[in-house]
Amino acid sequence: MPAPQSPVSSSGPSSLSRRAFLVTSAAAAGGLSLGFSLPLGEPDAIAAEAGAEVNAWVVIRPDDSVLIRIARSEMGQGTLTGLAQLVAEELQCDWSKVTTEFPSPGENQTRNRVWGNFSTGGSRGIRESQQYVREGGAAAREMLIEAAALAWKVPPADCVAAAGVITHKPSGRKTTYGKMAAAAGKLTPPKTVSLKDPKDWTIAGKGLKRLDTAPKVTGQQVYGIDLKLPGMLVATIRDCPVNGGRLAAFDAAKVTGMPGVKRIVAVDQSAVAVIADSFWHAKSAIDALPVTWDPGDGAKVSSATIAAMLAEGLDAEQAFIGNKAGDAKAAIAGAAKTVEAVYGYPFLNHATMEPMNATALYKADRCEVWAPTQNGEAALAVAAEAAELPVSRCDVHKMILGGGFGRRGRSDYVRQAVLIARQIPGTPVKLIWTREEDMTHCSYHPISQCKMTGGLDAAGNLVGLHMRLSGQSILASLMPQNLQNGMDPVTFQGLNPGGAESAFAYDIPNLLIDHAMRNTHLTVGFWRGVNTNHNAIYVESFMDELADAAGQDPLEFRRKYLRPKHRAVLDAVAERAGWGKPPAGHYQGLAQIMGFGSYVAACAEVSVSPEGKLRIHKIVAATNPGVAVNPAQIERQVAGSFVYGLSALLYGECTVKDGVVEQTNFDSYKVLRMDEMPEVEAHIVATGEFWGGVGEPTIAVAAPAVLNAIFRATGKRIRSVPLSHHDLKRA
């Protein structure tokens, strides 16, 4: 179903009313606003139409419907619903009357960042904002109660709120939130509020249906790629296929007369764009446009040269130390038995179903952008820089994302959209990357190799472990200012000595985990699960190898060294999966890790036919996220993360030839098919004393659990992925 056209003033695109666009788009999209919020001081007529703002988080309309503002991005992970549940829980409103909207990052700046951080990644959407959004809901509730008490001339302590109704307990008198909202919004917010104990929750903590499902099912949801504005033109772009290369020349005359073409423009120093009246006309022209590139030194790079560079790092003297205890090298040298293995993990593409896109409307004194972004404030900063305008004269209106996975935390496509729109002032221009452009200009999951070395004593006890990582740094690629004395701490996700983010699971007396940084010309970035993905493969596959060398059961071998919370989730998954008792012809494998503040584990059950055909029958998973805001959504997130993780395990790989990534579409970058998806049994073992992430942690355990099961089935130890490169016939 095509996206609805938004009615606006007939005077043309230059007079486009942002409020008119956003309000009408919200109505067309089933009530989910794309960015409208009600700043203080708006005219009373507009306020009456939109409802009364009680505080920054809550707007209540006369019909008692409640609009909750959500600062974090929604890309399928359920953050929008989970955060709304937390606000609604403390607000004590009627959940059936809740809708949501995104405030814009520009409004956030104007209001002293009242909505906090807009960045959505690292499974932080709920866990890092839960405190202040709950306080926002609780404050609104207290203000509504106070407004009713003032109207009744009774003490607020004698009043109680439930399901959007305020009751004066002594008299039984009642009123609704809709009647009290305007008065409540004029009151001074309470300085402190009491939050409910999660055991008393009636909205949060429940597996409620998602608020964004209906418009997606009906096709009414407006994603960035669907956006339509009056007079809008559409652009597409070609950037130098070798990252870091430059645009040498292009022959605009060859395509200027093609149907629908309006303009051909250079973008920065590395790209050229065609602006046309439709995407098809823009794409047809850019495909026909003669372009000459200056690829630079990146053209000398190939997968083979990258692999050689990483292999050198495995034995390099210099490395950054991320975790150290005792003297691992000495312990291993004196061990009764030494085990060594080298593993590898490739570049991976984010491969979002919606390619990168953004719409920009540039004027001499203002620039506005509509974008599916994971980081609205970063996108705003990039837009302002590209527009060469103050941030106060720019804004970004967040759209629901057609997939993010970390890719849309980077705002390169926003910058390009603004630079293109600047060349046609007053006209909205929507930039859409082709699939090929999207897949060859990704910020890829970093490539790495890893040498694991362990020492066992005569009794089969692990006395020393050395883990040498050799690979690319995300921070060096995207945020070099965040390096710590040259070291990238993100590299050690799942391997850190302690802390709430990603503590190493095993208590080993002599441990050394270090990283030889080896960067390529390709940009790497935060790919769902980030470095826990390969780190879990390296550690958990090698723990199986050590268990085999010690002649011990993989579960019992791990249990000797696992810290309590890590052991608890592994025990839970082993018990529920019936560890050691698979059906005839099936084989099991285990894995666990801590990432993004949560403890996760998995047991995979597979079979391999005599011809070497793998079948993943079932994965049993256990997750301890601390507090479970929406258990049903957590279960879906676990299953969804396995789709992503198993796609990478089976098929995912980006190779490089002459400096160019070779996989350009889904014919060469395959993903898991429906008939390949295993049954997923997800168990939530939330212990309640902390707030962990959900969207990313479990993805990391899918691959090592399957790899360990494959070894049981075939006797072959697979140490590099994807599996499509390996013969899985029994050894």
C-alpha cells in the first residue's frame, strides 16, 4: 500500500508546514506520529486539538486518550512499546488509550535535553532511560491528582488514580485525566516521586501487544523510504566503490536528457548524484552515467592481503591488554598439556531491508530532515554541519526504521541528503541508496582472527588461557577520539574483567586477553551484537576444545570456572534442553556469554546427514536481563536475534577484490530462509536486581552453540565461518 500523501498549503513546498505534515501523517499512519511534539507556549487552539501537555512525556486529550513521547528509535526491537509501558505504568492510565510519538532532537535541544539521550543502540534503549521515563510518568500522575484535589478542595493524599480515573476516596467522587490535564500542566512538577515496585506492575512486566504492529500489518506505516512531500524530488547516488577513493570525473551530458532527470550533482569529493522526479528515473540515469574514479591505494587491498595482515597480528609482540590475571604465558608453558587453535570471522553487512535514505528540505535560513535514524542528535549535528547552519536552525524528524542493526547510528546518508538538497533550495529531496550502494558502502562488522592457547594440568584443570585477537577496531574507524591510549575497549566486549556491560564469564587463575589492532581501508561499525559475536565463538568453541582435551563433559568443564550468574543461565538452558539426552541422530552444543548487561546461554540441537547437510532443529535459550519489561517481546527478540546470527553463521561474508566489496545484493549475500529456521524455545530467567539489554545479547550464542553441536555430529571442528565454505560430512 503506498504511503499517504500529506495535505499541506497549496502555496508550494517552500511553505510546507511541519506541524501540518506531521499531524496529518500521524493520522494516516494510525496515530503513530513521526516527530510531532507540543512545545511549551503553543497557541491554545493547537493545544486543544493536540491535547494538553502534562509534562514532556505525557499529553492527554479531552477524550482521555494518552500520547506518550518516546525519544529512542524504533527499528523492530520493541523499544517504543516497552518505554510506553514504563511511562503508562507509573502514570496509571488506560493502556488501551495509549498512542506514541517521537519528539525531535531539535526540540530536545530547545528544552534542555528533557528527553535525554536519543541514541538507540547497544541494547540501551530501555535500560539507560528507564529511570527518568518512569519518573516522568509518575510525576504526571501526581500532577493530575493534585489538579483534581485542588478542584475538589481536598488533600491530594485522599485521592488515588487508576486506569485514567482519579477518585476521591472518602467521597467516591471521580474525574478523568482528560478533564484534569490542562490544569495539571500548569502546576509545578513534584521534585521527587516514588516509583512502583516491579512486583506491583500491571502494565509493565506484561507481554502486551506492540503498539506499532497494526500499521505495519495494514501497510499504513510510513517508513523513511515511503515519505512523500509536495513537490518532492528523488535522488540516488554513486560513491566511489573503493572506500577512501575519489570522484575523478563524470559526463552529465550523457544523461541530462533522460526522462525525469532534473540535475546531476557532485557530492563531497567522492560521489555523484542524480536528482529526478522519481526513484526509477534517478536510478536509470545514474546507471547510465559515465563516471571515472580515482580509487587510491585502497584498490590494492584484497581478502588475501587482509588475511595475511591479520595472521601477522596473531604473533606480534605489541598488543593492547584488555584482561589480565596472573601469568598466563608462564602457566601455559608449564602445563601438562597445551591446546592451541586459530579462528577467523569475516566482514558482515548490516543488510537492512530498507536501504539508507533521508529526505531534506533546505532553505537559506533553515534545514529540516526526515530520516530513519538510530541517533537523532548525531543526525541533527551532521545535518547542521552539512547545511552550514546553526543547530538551532535545523531539525531532524525521526521515522520508524526498516531495520537498523547499528548501521543507522552512522549519519553519512543524512549528510549526503542535505548536501544534495542544498543544490535545490526550497525543494524537498529524498535520497534513496540503491541496494548495491547500500551493501558496498556499509560500516561492516569488523573482521578478525584469534589465536586461543590453553594449558591443562595433569588432572585436566585449566591453569592458563591466552586469547590473542587480531582485527579491526570500530572506534578507530568511527570514533577515534574514544580510543583509550590507542586501545579500543569495544574490542573486548564479553571479555572484560568486570562491570555490568560485558564481564568475562570464567574465573581462570592465569589469563591474558589482548588485541593486535589491524585496520583496513573499509569502514567498520556497530553490527548487531558487535564484538560479542566473534568473541563468543572464539571463547565458547575453545572451551569445548579444552573440555575434549581434558576428557570432560563440556557442561561440567565450564561449570568449574563460570561465575555464578553466568553459570545460572547455562544451567537453566542445559536443564530445559535435556543436556546429554538428545533424540537419536541429533547432537547438542552449548554456549554462553554476558553482553549488553544481560546473561545469556543457548543449547543447539542439530543433525548432519551422510551427505553433509546440516539441519538445525532447535535452540533452547535462557536470558537473564534483570528486569523483564515485556516478556513476550523478549521471547520474540531472542528468536529474531537467532535469525540474524544464524544467517551470519551459514552464509554471511563480505569479501574484497581490488579494494571493492564483492557482495552487492541478496543473490550474493544470502540470509536464512524460513524453512531453515529452527524451533526456538526462549526462557526468561529474570532475577530483577539490574537492567540489562535484550536486542543484542542472545545473537552471540547462536553460532558457537551450533558449531559445538556440529563437532559432536561430525567430529570436525569448524573454526571459521560461514559454514557454506565447509564440508560437513562426518570425519
